[in-house]
Amino acid sequence: MVSKTIRRFNENMKRNAFLFQQLVNRDFQQRYKRTVLGMAWSILSPLFQLLVMMLVFSRLFGRGMEHYIIYLFAGNITWSYYTESTNNGMTSLMGNAAILSKINVPKYLFLLSQNVSALINYGLTILIFFVFCIGDGIQFTPAFFMLWYPILCFVIMNIGIGMVLSALYVFFRDIQYLYRIFLTLLQYLSAIFYTLDHFGPTIQRLFLLNPVYVNIKYWRCVVLEGIVPSAGYHVLLAFYALLFLSIGAFFYKKFNHRFVYYF
């Protein structure tokens, strides 16, 4: 069943490769249309966010903490990618309703194009993050080569969450307002600007129920401690990725033929 689904996905991607490329190009053009700095905002935006958070939280939570800027930056770039990917994914179907109502193409192409755009921005901020690491005296270790794993799992998970949100958004526009509230709560529960040292072991384990925090913690273990998390931690990342992707695929398969009636 899984192999059949993967084979069908590959066939659809090959058949619609040109359309997918045009969608990615269009998303980039729309994103930076009539801006002076263009793609530079992909780098400047997280840097400005980092500056604000550093000014606000460094004296409260970073006092006496070594490499607090890197600690904060690791959480900030991960959170920025998550919010951009899922927010853009949520509107990917309704934003292309005019096309989908006239042409029969796989609907996930529009979601994937949004994720590619967000992933490119994420890659650019990661490069800046590494520059900050060098400037802060972080020693690069062989553990850095394992950072591909949390990135891959995070991309898969965000695609799955985007599928769920985009399907719900077709039927319930209120989901965009509810999701904003949820994001505010999730941000404070992701330990972006504070540490968990003052929490007990039980509370710290509860944070592992937050997949965004799990990804952030992986980055901090590799970058700040120079170690690769345990095998169980890798399984947890893969579990979240496959769980949300499966839920998203279920939503798309179940409501695929009903979407067009709400466009």
C-alpha cells in the first residue's frame, strides 16, 4: 500500500513537474513583489526578530548563560520556519481555488510549492545561523552532519500539518483565527527564549509532547553540546513526522472530491 502510494506520488510529480516549477516561481514573485530588498527579507526578518527577542529576554533568561544568542537563534529560526510553512500551507488550496476549480491536478502540488518557498528561506537563515555560531566561538563537531535528520523530519511534519490546516480552511474559515491563538500558546511552550533547568524531570518530559520543541532541542544538543541525541529521540522525531503526514494524507484523500464544491 505504501509503495503504491509513493509510486503514484512520483508519477504525479513527474507529470506535473513544469506546473510545480511555475508555482514555486510564482510564490517567490508574489512574496517579494514591489519590495526594495526582495529575498534579503528572508534573512533580515529572522535577524530582526532575533534582535528584538535578545533585547527583551537576554537580561531575564540569558544572564550568566554561555552562548545564549545561539540558544535563542536556534529556537527562533525553527519557529519562524514552522509558522511560515504551516500558515502558508493553510491557505494554499483556497488561494488557488480559481485554478483548482477549472483544472484537475493533484491538490497537494500547491501545498508543496508553498513549503518549498518556506524551506528555501529556512535554508538561508540556517546559513546565517552558522555564521553566528562561528562568531560566537562555537566549535563545529562531526555531530553537525546529523542536522539533516531533524530538518527532514520537520519538513515532512510541516507538510502534514499544512495538509490538515488547508483542508479544514476550505470548510471552516474560522480555523485561521483559532490557529493564531494556538500559535501564541505553542510559542510559549516551545522554550525558545527560556531554559527548562528550573523545571522538574516530569515537566521537562511533558515538553517532549510538543514536536516543535523536540526539533529545537535536537539543534541545541548538536550545536551547543556537540552531541547527537539518543536513538529514542530520533524515533520520536520520525514518529511526529509520519503521524502528521498520515493524518494530512487522510484528510486530502477523504475530502478530495468535496473541496471543489467550496471553492
